[in-house]
Amino acid sequence: MVAVLRWIVGAIVAVALVVLIAAFFPSENDQSRGPAQVVGMTAPGLTVPLVSGGSLDLATLRGHDVLLNLWASWCGPCRREMPALEKLARGQTGRLIVVAVDQGEAPSTAALFAKRFGVTFPVAADEEQRLGTQLHLAGMPSSFFIDKSGVIRDAVDGEMTYDAMLSKAQRIENM
């Protein structure tokens, strides 16, 4: 009986050790790294409906530096970040295009959110979350800094301050 108990305890310790190693030392092929794994890739050319009417083909943004922000109205960090996005969009007019794409909600929900927060930059709704899937969205908000050639140069999973946004936007402008 004592030998069986030692074997069970040894097996539990071995499994726990393997789990801890896997958690803290992900492999190079780890597909759970979120948005950062798309850095260096060309941004998707999806068409998404704008909440103001019409649609936006993301491929038409080539030739401009872009901050593409994925969010949802229920997301607390998204609500806190939206005023900083608005400030950046107003301050970088002509240098940076800010686009926010709601994930998983109806255009009417995204439109009410944009109106409530006084958003003046383009806001779209991706009810099927196709964009989030292609960009390996791990959480919201997530932001993608795209250069003039359409290459994703930086990705941030989580809320950013205005200063962080501005710094990253200026970095892609100088590329």
C-alpha cells in the first residue's frame, strides 16, 4: 500500500512539474501568443460595415499609417481607452488614421457607444469577429499599428495610455 501511495504522489508531482514548465517556458511554435504573432505580416484586407453607413475596405488604408483598434462596448478597458484614441485621432490628423472595429456586436450597439464617447474617427462593427480571428485577438482592447505599406509593425493586447499610443504611432511614422 505504501508503494502505491508513493507512486501516486510521485506521479502528481511529475505532472505538476510538467504543467509549470509548460506555463513558464512556451515553445517557439506556441500559437497562443495573441496579437504579437502577427507583427511583420500584412494586415488583412477585410471589408467591415461602418456604423455611420457604408463600409470600409481595410486594404484602402494602404498608403497611410493606421492604428487599428479592436474593442467591444461591454469591455471596461475599451471604454477607458476610447478617449485616448479620440485625442490621438484629433492630434494626428493627416499623419495617422485611427479606426476602431467593434468585435461581436451589432452596428447599432457600436454606433451608440461611439456617440456616447464623442468618437469622430471611423468606427466599424465586425459581428462575426472575422478580423479578430485573423489578427489572433487574445483580449480587448487590442491595437495594431500598421505602416503605409500595410505591414503590422506593432501590436498591443490591452489598454494603452495616450502617451503609449502616441509613441508607437510616431515610431511607425518614422519607418
